[in-house]
Amino acid sequence: MHKTRVFGQSHWIHGVAQVSTKHCRPNTINRDQLQDILHQCEPIMFRENSKAILDLKKCKYLGKIIKDQRTPPWPTAPMSELPPKDLADALVDIYLRTFESRYRVLHIPTFRRDYEALWGTEDRDLEFVLQLKLVMAIGAVIYDENYSLRASSIRWIYEAQTWIAEPDFKARLTTQFIQTNILLLLAREVVGVSGGLVWISVGELLRTAIYIGLHRDPSYLPRISIFDSEIRRRLWNTIIEMALNASLESGGPPLLSFDDFDTHPPGNFDDEDIMAEDPMPKPDGTFTQMSIPLALRKMFEARLGIAKSLNWIGMHSCYEEVLRLDVNLRTSYKLVCRTLDSYHSSRSPSPFKTRTLDFIVRRYLLALHIPFFPASFEDTAYAFSRKIVVDTALQVRCTTNPSSGIMVTRHDNQTPSDDLSRLTICGMGPLRLITLQSCFLIATELRKQLQYEDNLGSIPLRRDLLTVVEDSREWCWKCLVVGETNTKGYLMLALINTQIHALMSRIPDDEFPKLLMRSAEENLAKCLALFEERVGKGDEVQVGLDGINDMVFEGLLGSKGDWNFMVWFMSHCSSFY
């Protein structure tokens, strides 16, 4: 628990939880094992008034200023003005080729028709304009390497949030309102506007959908056209997918079961097909615009079982149950992969779609096996979980970094798409967080390998794992360059790199604290210079920094509050020590 929030078992912050082999369930964290790196630094930091503490304070202060500069006033009145059409075209195309392929929200031909008509009139439908702005806000994250449209995307989200917060709710119980809500939650998550609280909002969205009957299959409702029936099924399918993923991300229970709805999965239609009079769905072996969402739906039951097992409030599952859930997910994923591999080369999913699908599955496998990872170092009964965690973490990192030298594409005719790697750097949400978690898990494995090697010769290490750890710091630095304001992840990865290389060089233990402190000071100074450049050197900022310089060293920002959280974060996030 931290700042009134309870982080459930599947929340990424747990990283690795200690396991009691006697009870086959997660137990309390062994802090003597986990917090070594920060405990070594702490005495030097607070006894010697380290520059690292001051720079960490400054970075947090400047980070808050940067976020305030990006944030528009609340409420932000919705506006009908749009960016130039060529820019809007590019942002819409990005969204449609990426997020819409996973979460079916819009009927693309209808959306494009209304989008083109929008530019020829001054009398614009406000809700459609807001939908368009949310689409552009999501596309803006991948638009360029520097995320130059960050401020605009945040403003567009604030406009939509202001409109949705209006009290005239009853008149908005429509499928269009559901679409706007879904787009808003996706935008909030990927842009980072209260993205960590999306699980709460998804619950409201789910209940709104039930209120207008999306949980009932259209065949049980008064006569509805095939077009409307498929749109309703698609929206329900998207909503339960979002609810499940939000459960895993937040660590909260899914609060969803198959007894709660009877809506059938959507048909395997292209968007153009359902506009016909009597359309027939295509065979499963034919790739359509619904193939990726339907692949996820086929694995929904297996993934729901994992989320429930991890996040319910009863006793945690024993290891035999974990292995059963693992088999269920792997079996369903193999069937999906065979279907995807069978598609004709002229009509097949893009690398972005297949990598995204793979990431989702790996994320559930990680969450399932991480609680048993620490015990695997001492008890061979959990060796399978150790292998799964390490290999899956490596696959996650390769999926989000297709240009890595250790990655080999499966098909020669596919070139790695940079959409996913750019989204990992510029965007927020589970893609970034699980990638960071994977880096820590790989570092944990390397650390343990180094600990267990007592020979006098060279130390054998997996070069692929070492490459990921070395590259992870540069990846985290790129996140800061494009706008991330939290330095903790970068600082921890820098310290981890320092200690791993020190262990490889067999540096004496008594030299570790100063070595780590020097690394912390160098890397925090680098972060501070970046933040100062971004904020500028105005009088208001300088006064604030002078105030920080005058603080008494009682700890970081209030009786060591932030420093203690950093120690807690380190132990839960990486279980590195």
C-alpha cells in the first residue's frame, strides 16, 4: 500500500514477490535481501549531504513544473478548432493502423466519411470533433520521435474530459457516447493523463455499457440490423478486453465473469462487409480487420483466469494451479499463432499487430510466474518459473525494441516496425511499465548468476541478458529526453548497471558504496541539466531552486518520504536485492 492505494498481486510494481515454499503462496518481502543497493547509498547520502540528494530534489521540483506547464486549466472548454488537415490526416492514419487494430471502436468507412465531411462545414458536431481529437491525441504519441505534440494531445484529452463530465448524462446513453468514452480512456492511458486510475473509469464504462444493453447479444433484443449488431458486439468485446487488462495493470479484481453477459464474439468481418445487405462472416482462416481482436477473444477465458487467480482476496493459488493456468494460456496462444501463420502473405497482420499480440500474452505469463521467481533461486521446485520469467522478460524487451541486435524476425519479408518501439519511448501505460519491469527482472537474473559464481577464472554470463541490461539505461534516457519527468527508473537502471559491472570486475565490497554514489551523482546531474534546459532559467524557477538549496538535510522531501518510497519501489519493482 502506498499513498492510500493498495497494489494487488498483478500490479507491475510488485516485480518480484518473495515466496514461501512451505505454503506455496506469496509471503512478505525479505527486505534484507532486496534493498542492498539503496541501503549502501543511504548512509553516505544523508551523512555527507550528498549532491545526489539535492539533485534528486531539484529534478522532482522541475519535473512538477514541467508537468504544470503542459497542463491546461480545468475545466477546459471544448473547441471545434482543428489542426491543419495534413497533420490531422497523419494522426488519424497512425491511430487506425495501430490502436484500432487491437481495440475495435470505430467503423472505419463511416468514420472516414464523417471525417472528410467535417472539413467542408463550419457547423461541426461537437461530439464527433471530440472523438476526432481523441483519435489524434493517441496518434500524436507515435507521430514523431520527439513527441512534439504532447501539449496538444493533453489539451484534447482535457477538452473531452470536460465534455464528458457535464451533468447531462441521460441523453448520452448511446453507442457514440460509448465510443467517445473508450477513446478517452485509451488516450488517458497512453498519454499519461491520470492513466494509473483507468481501472476505476473502466468500471463506470462497463456499467454504462450494461445499462444500454451491450452485455446482451443483439439476437435477444428487438430487431436490430446486422450493421448495428456487429457494432454492439465489437464495442462489448473491446470493453471487456479493457476491463481485463485494467485489472491486471491495477492489481484489482476483474469484477467480470461469463455469467455477466451473453453477447457473442463479433463476426470475422471487414468493415466494408457489414455495410452489405446480408453479409456472411469470413472463415477463421481469412485475415480481416477483426482478426486480432478475435484472437484476443479466443484467449480471454485463459487470461481472465490468471487475473482472477492473482487479484482475488482469498488465499493465493498453489503452484499446481499456476502451472494449470500457464498451460491453458499457452495452449490457446498456440492455436492463435497457427491461425495467424496460415494467413496468405498478401493479407496478413502487420509486425505491429503481431508484436502487440505477443506482448499482451507475455505480460500475463510474467504476472503469473513472478511471485515464484525469488524462491526459484533457492528451491528447484520453482525452476520452471525462473526460466519462464527470464525468457519472457527477454521476449518482452525484444518485442518493444525490434532493432535490438539479439532479435531475429521470424519472416524475412517482415521488417520491424518502429511504431511499437516509439510508443514504448513516447507513450505511457503498461507497454512502458512492463518493459521497465522486464529490464529489472533480467538484471536480477544476472545478479544471481554473479553471486553464485565463486571460481577464480572468468565468469560465464548470458550475453543476451547483459546486452538488454546495458541497453535499458539508454532506452530509459530516451524516455526522459522526449518528456518523462520521473528520474527514478533511469537512476535505478544506472545503479544496477554500475553494480553488475563492478561484480564482473570483482571490485571489493567496501568500495561499492562510493562507486554507487558516484554513479548516482553523475546520472542525476545529467537528468538535472536536461530538466533545467527544458524549463528554462526564468526567475520563478530559480527562486524555487534556491529554496531547495536552503533545505535542511532531514531526508528527501519531508522526513525521507520520497527516499523511503524509492527503497520500497526498488524492492518491489525489481527484487534486485
